Amino acid sequence: GLNLQLSYQFQNRFSDNDRSMYSIDSLLTKFGGYYTREQLYLGYIPGLDSLNYCRNIENSQYATYREYNHAANVMFRYNMGDVHMDAGVSFQPQTTHMDYAKNLLDTTVVRHTFNWAPRVNYRWKINETGQLRIRYNARMSQPSMTDLLEVTDSSDPLNISTGNAGLRSSWANSFNAFYNGYEPSRQMGWSVNANWNQTKNQISSATIYNTETGARYTRPMNINGNWNSGGRFMFNSALGLRKQFNVNT
């Protein structure tokens, strides 16, 4: 028979992220007669009033996120005799409001995205001891909101990172096929498995190393040509008139 399945889910999420940074060393220049170098390097934590004086404005950041996520799923199920198949797609519109503050930047960003993900599962029962299964899945994913901001994080002078406003969404494909069979009279079995995965515009990081200063500069980037595939074959069988021996891969 043929069945249709529909589902819908809504999610409203709020989060905030306070990444304040304090340069404790600056207390030596501002309060050199009050704090000693030994105190600062042996884990002594100054009071809140003193910390406010050594707040690293350039690298401190604060962000709040309000997310409105929808997920609508449509699934067809077909089951007739030895054939069973599921085919469907998930639609995921999302709206995100981000309030972001860092150094001289104080901005509000609203992003509307529409992700979708198809899925197909196919199974054919060839006989009582053999079957064929095929699966295909794909999904779209988006870069993070902060990765899209052209801001620089220099809190670690040897590892400096920056954003990339030109990042695009990525698309990942996954395919898998499996077949197995067995002959009870000969006690012989076999299986074959193959898979393939490929991602378009995968979000990764480019790193540039400065040989003179020893610093690393990283920036999120879209890359293509990322794929992998694999396969596996298995065979086993009993040998001899009394099946007292066995060979297998």
C-alpha cells in the first residue's frame, strides 16, 4: 500500500554569549604599587572593580540570539510484496536575530534561511535469504552568524582569526548500497556494500602561517572537491562433504 505522513514542529530558542576578555598584565602598569607580578602569575584573581580596568575592549564580545525554527516533513511510504520504499523531504525555514557588540561594532543582524533535506530508502527482498538496500540522504547547512562577520579576534597574538561575509551554504550528499545473499544447502553467504559521500561548498578554515612572526591567521572558507567513497565485500562458505571446513574473507 501507499501511505502519506506529514509532520510539523516549531522551536523558539533564545541564547546569549558573553565572551569578555581581561588582560591581567595591564594591572601592573595601572596598579603597579598594589599588585605584584607574583600575584598575577600565581593565579591571584583581582576584585571586580580592578577587573573592569583591565577589560580587553578590542577582543571582548557579547551576542544574543533569537531563533525561530520551523520543520515540515513530508514522507511517502510504499510497501507492496517484497518491495518497501520511503521517500520524503524535510523543509526547514529559519529566522535568526543576532545582536552583536565588539569593540566599536554594535550591530543587529537578521538572517532568513531555508534549508531542505531529501531522503530515500529502498529495500527489495529478493528471496528468503537475500535482499538489496539502497539509501540516499542529502542536507543543506548554513555558516554560523559570527563566521559571517568581518571581525578579527587577536586575543591570542599567535592565533588570529577573522570572519568571512562571503560564506555560502553547503550541500552534502550521502549514498549507500548493500546486497547480501545466502544458500542454506551449501552454507554459503556473501555481501557487498558500497558508499559515497560528497559535500559542495563545505565550510572549512584556511590557515596562513607567518614564518617571521610565528603567527597563524585563520579564516572560514568554502571549499569544493571534498568527497570519499568506500566498498566492502564479504564471502564465506563451508567446505567438504561434512562441512567440517570453512573459508571466509
